[in-house]
Amino acid sequence: MTDTTVHLHKDAPDDLTQTVLDIIESTEPRPVDPPHSAPEPGTWLAETQAYLAEAPPVVPPALRRWPAFTETVRWATSYYAHVACFHALRAPVYLGRLLARSPRGTGRLLVHWVRWVADTEARPVEAKAAASADIEAWLSLSREHSRRVRPRRIASLAVATATGITTLAASFLAPGWTLGAAITAAALVGLAGKKRDGKPLVTRYVATNVLRRLDSTEVIDALAAIGIEGKKGRRGVEFAAEVMRDGPGWRAEVDLPPGVEATAVLEKRAALAAAMRRPISTVWPEADRTAHPGRLVLWVAQRDPAKAGRKLWPLMHEGQADVYQPLPYGFDPRGNLIEITLMYSNLLVGGIPGSGKTSCALAIVLGCALDPTAELWIYELKGSGDLDSVKPVCHRYVSGDEDDDLEAALAGMRSGIAEYQRRAKFIKGLPASEVPDGRRVTRALAEKYPEQQLGPRVIVIDEVQELFTHPDYKEEAAALATRLIKKGRAYGIILILLTQNPDAPSLPSSVSSSVGTRLCLAVMDWRANNNVLGTGAYDRGMRATDISVDEQGTGILARGREGTTVRAAFIKQTEAEDIAKRALALRTAAGTLSGQSVGAKVEEQDVETVVDHLRAIWPDGVEAVHSHRLVEALARYRSDLYGPWTEMDAAGSSTALSAALKPFKISTRQLTIRECCGGAKGLRHVDIAEAPEGE
């Protein structure tokens, strides 16, 4: 743009208005777009830049990552080794087929030999010359025929005589070699004895679970079949890269039509698989958020993962785990190892009966067992003994579905709360230099202060719906689990909940909304899906409803808003017992066995006070409640402690509550609540909210 400078003189004030108007009228609109700096189209620089923008990767995906490379090499080696062994085992059958065909082959070869010696291909020409009475032509053909046939007869006689003499001599001098040569010759002759409509000599290997190669036509047609195609006059589906091999399958990167998000395809995964005529377990679309919302990455397995052989858990035969680090858990559809992080998080596992929850539990619990510093508290509330393999290394192990077992699980959570409070008090007293990453338990702190016993405490409750649906325990169980999830994770207290009934009554919203890591196995509807994976997960494409119950152990692992499809490493019960024995040896060597594992009686510590119980049962959004109403709620929450208070009259129960609150310097007061029953003694929420937590 050109700068226009206006020089005004003091002696010309009358020209000011006219000068400004002239400048405004002569000024052109100011451009707002940046100048075009791209090279001219058609130049070498423009073509080079366009090539680099769309250039394919230098290193293929199969070689870009070491696990993918090793998988490719392993697959190729196993494939060709299998083919070699497959045909080597059937070699005697192939030999028998050749020998059976040798008579027919011998006859065919003899016929061809006779025709060659007799030069039968020239007979029709000679016959034609004779029929036309062309004597000169016939004599010429006859002389040519004699010239060709005579050497053939002599050569055939010589070869036949030499072969006969050699065979006769060899049969006496080297009968074994002669027999082998005869069989070999018969087999070679049998190659010419194939029937015109007979079955092939070599048995063909037919793999019914190996699928056809993925190509661009199939992708475009399948997307169009589910309604993903460009409208008239607009761009349609475009490929961002060529369809390439990616591990045990193929990968296609697709830019969907403008305005179409990749989640639109994720929502129609089943329809996409139907359009491609492939098993749904082989079709895995996902969004590439690193590019743009309309970039779809479609991975299609070459072999149905549901029918593929199992991959061994990395810690199956050797190795030691570290709960402070991600633990090996299972494998994604590509066969890549998927790890799960438990430290500073909690885990919720949900799925219908038969979806493979036991496989998930074993992979998780055995990983924790192989860390000798992790203290295991396991409550298996089904009573089936699925986790009995780790019982020898557990600080506390309960298996059963009776009320005593449920009470033990409640006591375990209370003890977990007491433990995090103890650890919190200790860590609060440390200088900031020892907790540079925040006031939480770390491996360094646990090793520096071994007397504080700061190692991870892993509390596993299987079939937790037994607690959350029990009429006497559900309120306390929900309150304890919520409190432990929210406050215990920073201090190394890890809560793992497993349920086979992930509906709303069996999974309180206060619990499901607080868990950091979630694993949803096969479920029946979107409500159960969202109860486990979080609100809106179904709409974002994380749909465990598409997982078949036959795909046991397969689910969606989510932390935050992103999810990964993963199949738990399958571990047999006998293998689990061997792994547990190795864990026992590790703990024995480290001297970390405790509780039931050394025959000691475990006393669950409960430091919760009446103030904690009041916080747990206080109705949401209510500022004040009468004492007798609070006593009724406390009795439902902890009948073992507050049940006797309900046998008193309203005044007596109010007095009992007032006496229990005196040590905490909280006093009841006269309250008038019109919605309840007028005036009576009661508490305000602000009174218990300001009271310090029990230590």
C-alpha cells in the first residue's frame, strides 16, 4: 500500500476539510488477505512442493516400528515354514498319486514317441500330394520323410538298447539304486498321466479365515453403501495415502467428503462391515484427530482376530512388573501390545455375563502380583474361586457372596480410606523438595521411607454389583467407593471394580463418573455402554455393543474421551497358578509377604467418624436437616453402629447424635424446617462441611 501523508499549515485551516475528503475519495480498499507467496503453477518449485506435500512415507508401516517389523518377519517365516511342512508331510501321498498315474503317463509317452519316430505329422501332406496325383511333390515328400525317420529309428534303437543293458546290469550290481531310480522314473512319467478332469496332484491349502486384499474400490463402494459419498457438484471420498500393508492387515487413510466427520463412519461400523462382506471383527475404522475431523483411518485384518491363535502375555514365563509403570494387559486388533496404567488412577470393568471378565481380571491381578511391593486386597464376591491362583500372595483374600463377605469388602474399603489418610498426613509433613511433582506417593518415596509402607495397595472387588444393590450396604458402599476413588489415588490406593451388570442401579453414577480408567466388554445397549465408558461415549463411536459375546475378553479401554479396542491376554488357570508361584518367590525374596499370606489375621482399620458418615448420607442441595431424620439415614448407612439409636424416641436419638458430635465441637441447634415437621433439633450442612476430616 502507498502511504499518503497530509501536510497542514497553520495559515490554511479552511483547506483541512477539503483535503481530508480528497484523500478518502482517492483511497482504494485496503486488502486483508496475505500476499500470495506460492510459486507459479507449472514451475519446478511448485511441482516439487506438491510432491512433498503428498509424498508417500519413505519407510513402510511394517518396517517403521520394531514390533510391526518383528511381526512381519515372524508372519513370513511361519507362513513359508508352514507351507513347507504342510507339503512335506503329504509327499508320500503325492508320490502314490504319481505312481498310480504312471501307466497312463507311460502310454501317452509311448504314443508320442511312436508318432515322433514315424513322423506322423507329415502323413496328411503326403496323402494330399498322392490324392492330387502330383508325383513330383509326392516323391520329394517321401524322400524328406525317409531322411527324417531313419535317424530317429536308429537313435531310438540305440537308446532303448543302452537303457535295457544298463538297467539289467544295475539290477544285479546296485538293486537299491535301481529301485529308487525306477520309482523316480515312474513318478516322472506319472506327471504325464494326469486326467483331463481329475483333481490336482498337490493338495491345495485353503484357508477359509484369510480374507481378500483390501483395495480402493472396495473402500469407496462400502462408504457409498452406508451413505458416505460426495454430493453432486462436490468432492467425494479421497485417499490421503495409498492402501498399504500394516501389520497383519491393510490400512487405508481416507479424507471423507467436506462436512462429513469420521465419527459418522464409526457409528456405522456394523453397516460398513456388511457392505464390505467381511466379519465385523476384522473392520476397524477410527478417526485421525492429528489430521482433521474428516480423516478416516480404516484398518482391515487379513485374518479374523476372533479365530486367530492366542498371543502370550509378555509376563507369562518370566519378568517382573512395576505398578508405578504401565502393566501389560492385552493386544489390539493389529496384534500390538496394549498396556494399562493403574497408578494414580482407578479401574472399572463392566460387561455382560460370559464376556470374558475373568480373563481381564486375571491379566490385571497377576500383573499386580508380580510387583513385590504391591499389597493385594481381593474380594471375589461371586464365590467361584476364579482368582484363587493369587490367594497365596494376597494380604487379604475373600471369596464368597454371603453377607459376611460383603461386610469384609466394606471393611476393606474403610481400611483403604484409613490408609490414605495416614499417608496423606505423612506426605503433608515432607518438604517440597522431596515431592517436586506434587504431594503424592512415588517409588522414590516408598524406597526412601520403607518404615512408612508406602507401596501400592490394590483393592479388587469382583462382582461389585452385589454391594451396590444390597439393601443394607448399597449407600455406604457407594459413598466409600466414591471417596476412595477421588482421594486415595494420589497416595497409592488403587480401587479396581468389576461387574457383570453395568446398569444404573448396579453402578452408582457417583462411582462411574469418578473412575479414571474404564474397560467395557460386550454389553447389550447404549445405556450400559455409557455407564461404563462415560456419558456420550456411544455417540463418540466407542461402542461395546458391537462386540460379540463370543469375542471373550475383547472390550474398549478408555482413559478420558479416547478409547482403544483391546483383547485381554488369555491366561489359563494352570498358567495363572504358575505365575502366582513366581510372584510368591519374588515376594519371599523381597520380604514383602504380609497379612493372610503369612498366616496373620488381618484387622481392617476404620478411622471414619460420625462426621464422615454424616457427609456421606447428607442429601444433595439441602442446607439443614433435623437430627431424627439424620439418625434414620445413619441407621440405613451403618446399621451396626446406629441401629440402636432408632429404637429410641425422636428426642433420645437427637440427644445421642448431639453427644456423638461433641468431641468434634459440633453442636445441634433448634431449626425450623417447614417442609419437614416444623421446629426440632438439627444440623446445618455448613457445620459438618467446615469440620476437619478424621485422621
